[in-house]
Amino acid sequence: MRAGEGRGEMAAAAISLDGVRDKNVMQLKKLNTALFPVRYNDKYYADAFASGDFTRLAYFSDICVGSIACRVEKKEGGAICVYIMTLGVLAPYRGLGVGTKLLNHVLDLSHKQNISEIYLHVQTNNDDAIAFYKKFGFEITDTIRNYYMNISPPDCYVLSKGPLQLRMMVENEILPPSVISIRHADEC
């Protein structure tokens, strides 16, 4: 370690991201099996491929240790949003900035493409994931009962970042209604 260089700086330098392609999709499948209590179907992988740059594998010193897989969705009215299907990092590599690098990649890409809304589902007892996303400005915007099958608890929170947060703040009288129309004007 060089003078003045902390563990976090060295770890960040060792993290790289790569796209998911036919030749490395098995790494994503193996990560998902190790990280998540559910099995993903072919549609999940088709959506991950279709999202292009929004789906990434993370490598720590050339070892595949994490991933983010997204789906790009078109909403009513034609607006585009990003749904984070999964974001996970193998336990020994957590706390090194891998998840942060993955999420920042998607946030930066969304910003560059003028996509202002991003959302995801998190199991209600996953306090670490909830705290992680809240650090990036995500808010719990809904609870869905019995969202998950075959895992307990079956309920999830919807965490969102974008116009939905503004709408909720207006509904709760934290912000005036004019903010939403100003936000939409800024997005054009």
C-alpha cells in the first residue's frame, strides 16, 4: 500500500465492470444462484441482455464477484424508466465498494440517457439492502404483500428514485404541487 492510500482506494482500483454477453452469461447465472433465494427464468436473462449497458458484471482483481441486472421499461405516455431486477455482491467482497460501483454505473447511465425514474423490489426483512439504497436517495414508496413465492417473508418494499418520490412528497404536503410541473419542464 502506498503512503496516503487507504483500503477503499486500493479496493476501488481493483474493481472493474464488464457487460454481459453470450460468453460470460454463465457467470451471471452462477452469481444469481449463489446470491439469491429464487431461480431466474429465461425472460430475466433476455431482459438483462436487452438492457444493454444497464446490466454489468463486477470483477475484483479479475474475479467475478457481483452483478447488476436491469430491465428498461416504457411507461404510459412514453417515458422510460429502469427497473433494477437484481444487484448482488458475494459476501467476502461486500464493503469494498463493488455494489456502490455497480449502482453508480446505472445511476450515471440513467442520467446520461435522461431517464429520471429507477425502481426495484426488496424483501421487507433485508435491512442491509434497504439502508444501501437509501444512501443513494431511494425511498420506500410501496409495500406489496405476498410478492415472493417460496421465501419468507413473502412481502417486499418498492424502492424508487425519481418523479414518484416527488409525487409522494407533494401528496404528503412536503413540497408544493408546482414542483412536479417544474421537474417535468426541466427534463425536456
